[in-house]
Amino acid sequence: MKGKTPKKTVITEPAESKRHKGVSQWSIAWRRFKKNRAALAGLILVGAIVFMAIFSPLIARYPVNYLASYNEEGKIRLPPSSKYLFGTDYIGHDVFSQIVYGTGNVLYVGFGAAAIAMSLAIVIGLFSGYYGGLIDNLLMRITEVFLVIPFLLILLVFLKVATALAPSGVGGLTTVMLMIGLFSWASNARIIRGEVLRVKQHEYIEAAVSLGASKWRIMFRHILPNVLHVIIVLTTLQIATAILVEAAVSFLGFGDPNSITWGQQLQGASEAVKEAWWEGVFPGLFITLLVLGFSLFGNGLRDALDPRLRE
Amino acid sequence: MTDELLKIENLKTYFYTWAGVVKAVDGVSLNVKKGETLGLVGESGSGKSVTALSILRIVPRPGKIIGGSILYKGENLLEKEEKQMQKVRGKEIAYIFQDPATSLNPVFNIATQLVEIIRHHQNLSKEEALKKAIELLRLVEIPDPEVKIWNYPHQLSGGMKQRMAVARALSCQPNLLLADEPTTALDVTIQAQILDLLKSLKQKLKMAMILITHDMGVAAGVADRITVLYAGRVCESASAKTIFRNPLHPYTRALLEAVPSLALRREKLKVIPGSIPNLIELPSGCRFNPRCEFAKQGVCAVQVPELLEIAPDHYVACVRAREIEAETPFGGLS
């Protein structure tokens, strides 16, 4: 594609002029976000889990994949105790330590898949909404195809194929992430297109055209910042969805068996739900907490950024 | 001839809608000299704005310029490539929009918006551009420009926003300013301020201006020449003085009589009966004939009037212009 993305030259106020501060929409949004307790709780939850991912070796009690109870006592599926906080699983892993080690993988899939899905959604939504006409028609029909196919089913098929085709050693969790990302952009693209259509009619876009801005500049420099609030909200919610989908895929046995994720732990637990409830309940709880955290955070952002609710 | 800046001839801009072809501008000719202010007057839907948008070639879809020529400094803008047009827009010809509340981008502060345009058309560093932007705000008489420039549009009042919009339009010293009803969205006291500002700027910067308005009073205050549009055609074009002292087109007269005046103690304002015709199915002959009090049976509905020079520099498109001048001298305004 020809043309270069215009350089970002947002001019910021020098620090010394504090007399009459320019208040950007972001600072207004932050002020409102702070007042929303549920949103703050979400932010704290997400923050705590990210912290857990970064410092996992310090938090976990046993080394990665260490068969704690099997090696030390010759037993598996021990109930929670002071030694094994969340009990041990079907081959003797410490459930708590495995949850901690899985955090990074879970976030990797969540963030990665959301990044792929949102990049596709932004590009398709922008082009479709801005150009309209034939391009819009074409892109939206493609989007609809992605919307009508049964998402999980096709994802599982593609995962199987991709895993089979990929050379050994490559893929695994990355394949899972790619596939989730490639199949979950469609609804976001539609929402972004709608926002672009709304923003496009504003006079300041016409003003930018009348001042000699190119199409490229209009799209990325003038329209994109005005739909950014929607994109941010969609991204946080997309991360939550991607984490859930990864858990589902892993639970069904289509994930990467060599990576520790909370979904994988759930799958291992599914054989003995009655006898060893702790094996599934704790990973499930963490999935719930993380998704809840992202959803609260996302909803809080939506309320804070919605221009219609501005005071 | 050399002092002619803009010359539009027989411009036709049609909108191709599902209901039919809307002839928004249908053969408009006008010209603007260097440093001159042209008032483009007409009702809603008369094609004023579309004419101005056509000059910059930013007519929104499904509109299309299908004929005529727009000579700017002797070059036909309609033959230019899109890339070259982008250099004309903002740098040579700038546009001021009606509603300042929506014509500034809400997510950037004023500094960012001005610096972007200045640097887009001129090769300046960020610091130089910022200095220039502050100068511009001073030029449009914004108090405390070093502080106000860091404001976001939502922190400014309507009048202030329109000043910012004017500053943005002036950022690259255009030779021609298209002001599309710049005061309509403002309250009356602010209207007067903005008009005074435009008048003084035009003298200071020696630029030409096309002021689009539906308000004869506004045109009277600012314009040197006035062109009256009706249903996509020029009715009358003359110096402002001539238009107000001796209007010859019945539509111009009707417009002037609809202006409230203190000198004439009329009980009721005159109104023009009916409304502007459907631009898809226009009346035959003169487009104003169904609403015209001077219309003559068998003439006005048949013959399409041409824009003729009735007196030196006084153009009228009415078959009966001379008869009207002789029979009913205009005594409408003081």
C-alpha cells in the first residue's frame, strides 16, 4: 500500500505554564475512572495477576512442573494443606505453583490474540467506514462470513490442522494465540466501522479535507484518535474473551499440552471432579477472577470515555 | 484582467440521489478580484455552500461537478490532480465552517491542530510553527494566546472557537477565504465581533473573501460585491451599493423587503410566498416565476432568462428587468 502513515506530532504543553491548564479528554476520563469503584477493583485484579506473571518464580513454592507430592510422599491428588496450598493434581504437581507459572502463558495468549484481532479490526473498520461504497461492501461481506461461522467449531478444526502442519517444535501456544486472534476480529471491526461512520460526518473531518489533508492523514490522524476510546474498551474486553476461549480450547484438548495454562489444568482435573475438587476449582477461580477483572476494567473505561456522558 | 483572482464559469454540480438528479448548482458564474469580498446570498438550498465546496472540490458524495470551469489565478482547478488540489486547499484557498462547535477536532489541543496545518504546508520546525500559531491567535484577537493555545475545543466558548477556526483557516496566508455562514451558529453580539474581525483581517492581510450568508444585513456590512443565488442559478450580481439601492431582480427585491428595518415602519414583514423549488423537478423557464410578483403570463414560465449586463457591472437574470426598473423604482430600504 502506498503512502506513509503521518507522523505523530501531538504538541504538549510545557510544564512551566500551569496557569490555565489545557485539560485533555484523557485527564477528564481518568478523573471519572477514579470515581468508579468497580473499575478500580478490576484494575487492581488485573494488576495483581500481571504482577503474578512477572514474579512467578518468586511466588511459586516449587519449581516448574515439579511433581511435589509424588516425589516427596509418593502420593497424588492431595487435598489443600499448608504444604500444598491448593492441593496437588493427578500426577502430583502443586496446583498453586502451576497456576502461578501458567499466568504468563494465559496473559500471552490473551494479549497476543487481542492484539492480532484488534489490529485487523482497526484496519478493516477504518477502511470500510472511511471509503464506503465498494470497498465497504466487500470488507463487510467478508466480515459477515466470519460472523456467521460457528466460531469455536471452526477454531478447533483450524487448530488441529495448524498443529498438524506446523513443523515440530514450532507453534504450540503461539499457534493457539494466532488462531484465536485470526477468528475473533469480525464483531470488533463492525463496531469500529460504525464509529468511523459517525466520526466521518463531523465538520472537523471536512475541515481537515478543506485544509489539504490527504486520505491517509484523515484516516489515521483525524479519525483514529476520535475512535480510540471505543478501541480501548473493545481491546480490554477482547483480552478477556481470548483468555476464556483459550481455556475452553485447552479444556477440550485442542490446546498446547506442553504449556501450562489454566485451561490445561482444568482438563487434567476433569477426570476426578468428585474426588479432587481442588484440582479444578482453583484454576477455574483464577480464570474467573482475571476475566472479571478485565470486564470490570473495560466497562469502567467505557463509562469514563463515553463522550455522551461527559460532564 | 490581471487583478482577477477567481473566475467561475457555468459551474454545474449535481447530486445523484436515488430520488433523481438534484441540480444544486446549475450554471453559476461569478468572479472575485484580488482583495475583494464577495457576498454570496440566497435561501437555504440555493446552492451557496455547494458552490464554495466545488471551488475546493470537496463536494460530498453523491455530489459531482459535471461542468464548467473554476479559474484560480488563471489555472483551472477542475483539471488539477488530487495531489495538487491538496496543495491548494488550506494554502491558497481556505474554508471557514458554519458551526465552530464541530469544526475543531475535539481530541487535540489548539496548538496541535494549528501546528499540524502550518507544518503540513510550510517547512518549519515545531518551535517556529508554534510561535507562528501564537501569532495567529494574536491576529484573531484572542486574549492571552500563550495560554489559550493549550486549551482543548471543549474549554472554549462559541465565539472563541470560531476565532480559532478563523486562525486555522489563516494559518498559511491563503489568498482566498471561503466563509460559509461563519456567524450563523453564534449569538448576535458575537456575530458582530466575528464580522468585524473578518473585515479587519481582510484589510490587514489583503486577501479576497467569499462570504456566504442568507442574511442581507450581514452581506451589507462586509461585502464589496453581492451575488444573489436562487435554486442553483445567479439572479443578480452587482456592487453592494447597487444591490441595495437599485435591485432589479424580483427575488433580490423580495429578499431585501424581508429584512426588518427601523426606517420603514411596516406593520408586518413581507415574506416570499412558497418555498424554494424542488431541485429535482425545477419549474420551466425562470426558476423564480411561480413565486414572483412580477411574473408575466406566457413569458416567464417559458423563457429561461440569461444573466445580462443591464448597467455597467450590474448583471441581472430576469427577462423583465428593464420594465421593472422603469415601472416600479425600488424604495424598499433606507
